[in-house]
Amino acid sequence: MSLPVWLWRLSSPRWGMAAVLVLLGFGVVWLSIDLWQLNRTLRTPALIAPQAVAPLPPAAALEAGPIAALFGAQVPGQSQDRQAVPLTLLASLVETRLEHSRALIQAPATTRFYRPGESLPGGALLKHIASSHVVILRNGREQALNLKPARTGLLNPVPSGNPTPAAVSPTSRTSP
């Protein structure tokens, strides 16, 4: 079976090149029309008028104290301990579960046990309890309260000038 003559002529390379050129021409015309429509759309004025924007109120002045505390600095002319209450660590009870730990802290008005996270007199916050110190957060800064070393021990040496106490004999006991 052979192809008809008219179909044979359409399949020649000459007609294929002509078809490609025609399709390319249609594509160029189509893109040109789209570009012309886009250009016309962009040149027309907008139908929606822009809304008037109210001016923003002036920003409030920032306080220097909290910003300085954030960066670990101090505002010039301001004392760090202006609101500080003298606190003394008397004892610390440390547990394996930290929420059960306690610290005995003395303030001028009271002496009581505190847990981590509790507020202390003067606005400080108890942050952490250790066996030898506690960490408090005061005015945005961490501070440590250390235990004072004991001045007297359980057993003190006898001074050399004092006589030794007499030994207690088993016969010197009194019976009830």
C-alpha cells in the first residue's frame, strides 16, 4: 500500500519547514498581543484610590535602666544597690531533687526558709541553692550569697595555760 500523491507532497521536507515557520509566526503574534495588553493595563490609572495613612505617634522614650541591665551594664550615676536589702545566708539544705532544697536566709525584718523560685525581701529572686552558696537574681543580675565559715567548731583545742579537767571515775557517779 502506498501513500496518496497529495499526502506524499505534504510530507516532504519543504512543507515541514513551512509548517515550523507558520507556527513560529503564530507564537510571535500571540506574544506580541499579550505584551500590548499588559502594557495597556499598566498605563491605566488604578480604580481604587489609596487610603490615607494616619501618622504614627512619636515613640516613647526608652528607660535606660532595663536596657543596661539586659547587657550587664549600669546606668551612669545610678547605684547598683540602691534598693538592695542586706541578706545573709545562714544555712542551705540541698536535696537531690532541687525543688525540695531550702535556704535559710536572714533579712533585716525576718529569717525564714526559701525555695528556689521564691521572692526574697527587696525584690530579689532565689534562683539556685548549693551546699556552700545560693544564687539570687537582683536587679537583673545574678549574685551569690556565700555561707560564712563557722567561727567555732564542735571541738576546740584547749589553750595551753588552762588545766585539763579531772577525769571522771566510775565511782564518782551518783545513783538515782
